[in-house]
Amino acid sequence: METLLIDRADGIVTVTLNRPERKNAINDTMWDELLATFRDIANNPTRDRAVVITGAGGAFCSGADIGGGSVDDSNGLTRMRHVGDVCLALHAMPQPVIAKVGGVAAGAGLNLALGCDLIVASDEARFSEIFARRGLSVDFGGSWVLPRLVGLHKAKELVLLADIIDAKEAQEIGIVNRVVPAGELDAFVDEWARRLAAGPPISLSMSKKLLNISMETSLAQALEAEAQAQNVNFSSKDTAEAMMAFVQKRDPNFTGS
């Protein structure tokens, strides 16, 4: 690919945004390649058991490349709907996804990280819903995800003032799961990714979906969805393997079946 690096090892697929000269700003080609990549990963859950999204050259992603000639005013709505498709493809991936954030994550780059299931940041990371500074409104799902993470008024503060916050504050307000020293970021994310890749793919994907829809369902609806998910688990080979491993006092070997 032109703008992404895709690496696979031991069930972990690492997607690296690879435009370091632009702090990995997303141009039209990268939007296309992200959409194709996310859909490919979603369609191959036994090959790709866990996903890591990161950026090359010390930055995560500085947002959409509006300074790189990628905005066409003649088809702005069509273009933004395409961006929306990328966001939906990210959220729809059944595999657990970790954002590994070193350096800046701003605008659509921040919301790309927020679209992942877990965020691990280095202590050098910086975050901003920078849209207002560019005369733009929030996009790439930020208006939906951010209030669910930090509350409505804090989300308004972050979006309307467009301040830059450090990793410590991002963790304190609930944006980031863990903050680690920059030199330990790779090892920490690798350990989490390996744990996720070794987990039961079917049950992890269903738990992810249940949590994603939790704020849009009633308790009764959630309980019914949980019952249906557990019914699938009880008939799977992975659950049988987990039970046998427990009896035999060994680690289970999950295959996604």
C-alpha cells in the first residue's frame, strides 16, 4: 500500500499509518486504504485475532490532510460520507483493536484512536479535538464517541475550545486506558495484543458488540442479547476447550470455532 504498513505475526495485525513527513495526516489515498484494510481484517477473524493501529515516525495521526490538497469543495458531502464509511468499518471490526499512541493524535486522528477498543499512550502523547482551530466541526465519529467517554460537558469543552491535552489528563478524563513511558510503549502494547490474540475470538467479538450497543439498549434488551450470545458460546468448541483446560489445569488453546 502507498500510505499504510501492514504487518502480521502470531494472530496480531499491526496497521501503521505511514506518512511521517505529514505526521501521518490522512489523505484521500489513506482513507481508501484504511477502508479496504479494516474490511479485510473484519472478514478474516481467524487469521487476524487482534489489531494494533499506530503511526510511523513518532506521531500517531495529526488528522485529515486538509493542507495537502485533499479537500474538494465540489463533492464535500460525498467525501465526508466516505470518511464515515471508514469510521463505521473501524467500529464494526469484530476483533479487539488497540490504538498505540506516541506523539500527536489530533482531529480525525484522535477520533481514529477513540474508535479503537483500547488506547495505550506514551507519556509524550498529546491529544486534541483540533477542528475548531481549522474552522471545522468535529467528525470521524467524535460527536458520538467522545460524550460517551467523558460526559457531554467535558466533550463540549474539548471540542469547542480545541485545547491540546497531555497523556496524563487524557487518562484522567477517561480517553486513554494506560499511559506508559515512551520507551516501554511497544512492549506494553505487544503484551496486551498477545493476550487478546490468545483469547476466544467468538466470545470476545460478542462481548465487544454487547458493550458497543449498551448505551442504546434497555436492560431487558441487553439481557436478551447476552442470552443469545451465551447460547452461541455454549455450543462452540472454544467454550468446551476452556472448560477442559480448567479441569486439566492448563492454558486453553482457542481456535475461533
